[in-house]
Amino acid sequence: MSCALLLLLMSLALAMGTGAAVEIQRPRGVPLSSEQFYEENKPFTCLDGSSTIPFDRVNDDYCDCRDGSDEPGTAACPNGSFHCTNAGFRPTFIPSSRINDGICDCCDTTDEYNSGATCQNTCREMGRKERESLQIMAEITKEGFLLKQQLIHEAKRGQEDKQGKLTELQGSKKGLEEKVEALRTVKETAEDPEKEAKERHLKAWEELIRMEKDKTRMAEAFLELDDDADGYVSVAELQSHLELDPDSDGSLSETETQGLLGGADKVDTSTFETVWSGIKDKYLQSLICDPECISICRNLEKEIGFDFGPSAEFAYLYSQCYELSTSEYIYRLCPFNRVSQKPKFGGSETNLGLWGQWAGPEDNLYSVMKYDHGQGCWQGPNRSTTVKLTCGKETVVTSTSEPSRCEYLMEFTTPAVCQEPASLDEVLHGHTEL
């Protein structure tokens, strides 16, 4: 919770706790912050500096200043504004055209001083309700931040466990590779005489078999690399296979991945054959480890490589999905994976976007998630979803909408975005200074 929120809460509490508000003598409609510009015994200079007039022409129901500042308490100036003091609630400004229009805009009724309208001062009640709302928000923020600390602690422990498991699996894989290489050497030595005979009589046949096996392995590799089964192997999909790293530096950059794909962003089955010749050796070498080991290693490497926030506070969302049911659809958000929409009463699921990146403003980057490259709209762009994160004790999708065609918006609450609340001492000190 921001300091500004707590300051507002304290201001409301002080306003509600005192007796009748003290009326400060200044022209009607003038805020306290501008009182020094309206001195009764001196000529008044328009706030935009355009003119100077006698003070008795302030609030005389005739517009003298171009900025309307000489008529803060009447409707004479079309561009003027009226200040509602609203003692017990929040002060505000309304357009001067609403002064004495028969409708109560200020909760303290000061805008209808000469209209004959029957208004009730509701500021104290509105202040009470807002103060209660702010107190609830303060409690949610406090509890959410405590939950966030637990998430950070659990994430740190989880990351350490996963890194340890990955290191262990990689060590086992290396040992297996060495054993297999030793057995291969022994086997090849023992089979040399037999191999020479076969080479004389079956060379052409073996070449044909080899080519067919290679095509089968290539097809199997394509299906495995095509994670989302869309008929293409993309840069993002190939990038998670660190065993294909050309320079073996432990990372597979986007540039390196595009190089493996022949400079393309993605390839289909027809163009994968060219790619296969460049990655085949490393890909097949990785299969020395059993499939389950390979899968676990890849998943661990992928998870460890995600940006889960400054302290990994968002790590608990990984591999989880959250749903929101509306009258027509069931929306499903799987953080760091995808967003989808499915008709409630039958029909196929629509991909609303794949995980893209954190997309919040520079000073609050982890407040917005962006999912793009979803299913294409008819004669339109690919669907995409923006997920706005707000502080809450629970992790839940609270709303969905489609502000623009094929561009969706989700509201998502999680304790992972809760900020540390300011202490009461800080609030009181800041209020005293103000």
C-alpha cells in the first residue's frame, strides 16, 4: 500500500474525528491552496496574468478573466471551476457550469447555494464509508505482503532444490555417455570382421535402411520439438533445448537458435530437413539419457531460466492454471504459458496468447503480463491478452474483457505484487510535514 493511500486514510480519520469544520474566510469556490491570490483589499490579478481587476469584481457573476479565475463561485465563466471543500470527505473541483443548476454535485451542498435545491450534506457518511474501504485495503495489503514473504522464502528453497536436482541429472547423463562410448568401442572392435563382410554384400541395402531410419528419427524429432503442436518449430521452442547449443557455453541465444533454423523464425516439416542435418548429431547424442531424464532436465532448465520477479515471488504460479467462468465462456490463465477461452456449452478452445514478457511500466515492471501470438482472428490480427496484476490475499482471475477486437484484458490478483506498507510512524510524520 502506498504512503499516499495511508495519508488519505489519516486525513479522513482526522476530518471525521473533529467537530464542525472551521469555515475559512475566502471567496466562494476558492481552494485553500489558492487563498493567497484572493486578498480582499487588493486588486485581483487573473491567475493566467491576462488582466488585473478591482477585487469587488470577483464573483460578481460576470466573466472578466480569460481563464475564469475571477468567477470561482459563479457559473459566469464557461471554463471556470468551483472548489468543493467537502469537510469530512475529499475536496474536489467541478465545472462552474454545475453551480446552482439544481443538482447537488458537492457532498457539502455548497455548489447549490442559490438554486433552491434541497440538498443534504453527505460528506461525513461518504468519508466514513471511504475510510472503512481504505482500512479494508490496508489490511489486505498487509496480509498480502506477509504472504509474499512466504512465497519468496518457498521460491528460494524450491530454486535451490531444482538446481541441485538438475546438476545431479546432468552428472548422471555424463556418466552414461562415457559408459555408452566405451561399450560402443568394444562392440565395434568385435564386429570388425563381420562388418567387412556385410559391407561387401549389403552396402546398398544398409544405405537404404539408414536413410529410412534417419527420416523416421527426423519426423520424431520434429514432433518433439513442436511443443504447441502447431505444425512449426519456432525459435522459442528450439531455444529450450540447451543440448543443441552450438558453442556449448551452457546457453542458447535467440541469434544462435535462428542460425540453427537457417535464419528463419520458424520452420515447417518441409524445411525442417535442412535444419535436421545441422542439429542431428547433438540431438541424437542427447537421447543417450532415457526419455524421462531428458524431459525432466529440459523442464528444470526451462523453469530455472524464467524471470519470476526480483525475488522469484511469482515462481509459485508456474505450472498452475486459474479459471474464470462467465455466462458464455470459461477463461483459463496459465501463467508463463498461455491464455485460452472455451465456450461454456460446447465448442473448441481458442488460444488467446502465449507467454511473452513482463510489460508493466519501468517503475512497476512486474504489474503486467503480456501474452501474444494467439489464434488469428478472422481477417484480423492474432489474439493477444494483457494481464494486469493487483495486490490480494488470494490468487484469482477477477475479470476479463475485450477492449479492442482480438485484444483481451484480464484482471488477476496475487499476493506476489503486494508492496510493503508504510509504518504508522511514517504516516504521522508525513502528515505533520504536509
